[in-house]
Amino acid sequence: MFFIANKKDYRTVYYNELKLYNILYKEQSGVINAGEEDQMMQTIDIESPIQAELMIHVVKDNVVNSKCTYVKVVEFTTTSLTFNSSLKFPVSEEVIYRMTLKIFGRAMEVYGMILTCVKSVQSEEYYYEMNFKVN
């Protein structure tokens, strides 16, 4: 058992858990070989969370017209991002999400799947990690 001093430490613990789940998932599914994680991803420093629009784009190979919601992107790499929201989203290979965000003054649209979801113990927020491809 460990003691978490403040909210920042608490978030760090959950982000590190999400990273670990993502690495294990990729290795088990054959997406990457063990040890390739550091070579594949380069983290882009984000000073404060970036507001982004998230919507469900495809479910079971059918394009859907879902409403969008705002989420907070807290970490961004070349292949994945971590975000949080008070909403619970489906974690399934059959669901593809579309996220629109503005980073470094440029609008970007990415499509991907949510791989992991962890519910915060101290609040009603969920922490997600999503792999994506840029459109």
C-alpha cells in the first residue's frame, strides 16, 4: 500500500497504470514486441490539459452519427493519447472514436480505439488511453 500526497501524485499513479495496461495489451495482441514501446512513441509535452471533442464514429463497421462531448487530453504521443472525462465510454475493438483537438495552433483529427479505462477512486472521472491514427 502507498500514500498519495496530492492530486498530482494520484493522477501520476493512474497514468502510469494506463501506460502499463497499454504496453501489456500491445505485447499480448502482437502489435509490438516486448521492448519496442520506447522506440515507437515519443511523448509531446502538454503544459495543461487540452480540451478536445470526442465522438463515436464507427460501431461494428457501421458509421454512426453520435453527439460529441468535451474531454481533457492530458498526455499525447505519436501513437496514443490519455484523456479524462466524467462519462463512461465503451472499451471495445468494435468501436472507433473520432477526436478533434487543437495542438500547437493546428487543428488535428484522429481516429482510434480506447484500450483502457480506469475509474478514479477520489472523483467521478474516468481515465482513458486511446491508440489512434491521424486523418
